[in-house]
Amino acid sequence: MSIHPTAVVHPKAELAPGVTVGPYAVINEDVVIGAGAEIMAHAYIDRFTRVGEGCRIFHSAALGGEPQDLKFKGEKSEVILGDRVVIREFVTVNRGTAEGGGRTVIGDDCLLMAYVHVAHDCHVGDKVVLANNLAMAGHVTIEEGAYVGGMVAVHQFVRIGAHAYIGGFSRVARDVPPYLLGEGAVDFHLHGPNSIGLKRKGFPPETIRALKESFKMIFRNRSEEHTSELQSRQV
């Protein structure tokens, strides 16, 4: 274990072997840090936060802050990070609320790029990538393997399905089915399966073809109506 002399670590915090704490980092009481985790300069980890093994928390990230919810009355709630999570600069992750189950959870092997905000009671699955300046409202669920682009705003209670891809600058106000690609700052639109992403993740060609056919059967009429509407606007 290596703790910089300027770091502030509460005596009731639990740090496993191999943890590194950088200059001016603050780790509050009731925090548990897993083996081999690295907490960099000026990071702030508040009460009731659990950080898994091998995580890297970059400088000025803030984990475990009270939820930004007027219904919160100071009840005990948690932030739970899985193993090997990378939290980049100025990321904020807020604790849960009693009404939302009391937990904000981020799964294993996730990457949260700079300035991402994860609000209260959000649940992020394993191997999810959240790009720069993403803002998630409360009670959002993002399932395993999804990629959400930069400058995206996700409305509260929205679910983004497994291995979906959300293009940058989008506004996501409704659920996004798994495996699909969508984008849109004003009118969010599904374009079909996330074919490139699925191929990179090792999905077999026959599975991707089946997803394309399923998309046509389920969403074709909606897609054609959307295209027709866009064309009418251009006339």
C-alpha cells in the first residue's frame, strides 16, 4: 500500500493490499477500496462507496456524493464499483436513494471518460463505455457492452439495452432496444443493428444477419415513416 503524505484517509476507511493513493486525495469513512486500486491526485471518495479491485480513479473524480434529488432525506445509500473500472478526470457518481433501491452500481471493466455524470440509482452493466460529457439522470439502466457517445443526455428511467450504440450529441428520452444503433439530438432515430460493434465483439455473422432481419420486421414501418417525414421537411 502506498499513501501520499498529503492524502486524507479516514481511519475507518478499508484499503486492501496494493492500493495507491495520490497527493491530496480524500477517502472518507465507510469506504472500501479493493486490492490494487489506484486513487489519483485530488480524487474524492465519499461515504458508503465500494471500489472494486484494480480500479483506476483519475484526478479530481468525485464518487459517492449525495444524490441531487429533492426527495433525498439523508438516508444511507451506496455507490458500488465493480472490478477494473476506469474513472477518468472530473467524473461524478452519486449515491442512490431509498425510493430507487439505495444503490448506484457500475459493473466490471467499464470506462467512464472525462466529465461523465452518473446520477442516483443508475445501474451500469459490465464492459460499458460512457464517453466524455455524458449526463445521466436518475434511475437510468445501461446494460452490458453498450457504448454511449459524448455529449449525450439520458432522461431519467430510460433503459439502454445490451451492446447498443448511442451516437454523440444525442438526447435519449425513451428506452433503446439491445444491439441497435441510434442517434439524434432532437428526433432520436434507430438505424438498425450495431453491426460494426457486434462484429468487433465477436458476434457471428449469422447472428448479425438475424438481428438485421428482426429489425426490418419490427421497425421497418416506423423507419419508413421517419424517412418520409424528414423528406417532407426538406421540400
